[in-house]
Amino acid sequence: MRPAQLVYSVICDDVRLEMGNKLSLMGLFENVFFQGFPSALVKFAIVNHWVGNGHFETQVKILAPDRKEVVVSTPSKFSVEVNGYADNVTFFTNVNFERPGAHIVQIYIDGNIAGERPLYVHHVPAPPTSVN
């Protein structure tokens, strides 16, 4: 059995399964903009593409910029057939972000870190209101 290897990881708004077992990824992003904190991201997904052979447990964690606080963590399981691949999709809803900064998305396979990528959370103040 060959251990699973992470080929790529993508953050997006939504994922759809199309005819022919194809995935459609909508709204790819790595930046999130909020007018104030704390704020929540209502729905998003992280798609991890794996190659290997066997049955695996994965976990996706999002860490705060200090890399100490876990914002959210979701485990799942998947299998990869011989000479095949697997797309593991993790959906998140109502994830709260307490502060801006470069949050870290960590992807684990069988308890070992397989990769990480940034998720940039920005503070964008509301435009000033004009009084006429």
C-alpha cells in the first residue's frame, strides 16, 4: 500500500458533482474580507486531491494567525483505488474569524501533516457615510 500524497488543495465557495463524475469548483479564493470582527464565513469548501492506494483518515484544520488557536477542525475518511486518485471535499459552515491575518489551513493524513496553505483574512472598514 502506497501512502496518500496531497497533489493540491483549493479553497472555494461551493463544489458540485457533475455528469461523468466531474467536480465543478465555484468561487476559488484565498482572501476573505470583513468590515469588522468577529465575523463569520457562512459557507465554503476545501478540496484536497490525493493520489496513492488504500484507506485513509484526513483532517482539515484552520488555525488563527498565531498558529496556536484552532478556528475549526473537521475529520473525514476516503479511499484511493490502485492507480487512482481521490478528491476529498470538506464543507464548512458558519466559521467565525476573531481577527484579521494570515490564517493557516492544515491538511493531515493519518495523523501526519500533508500540507498547509494560507487563508488571508482582511479588515476592510466600511466606507464613511456621507451626510447631505
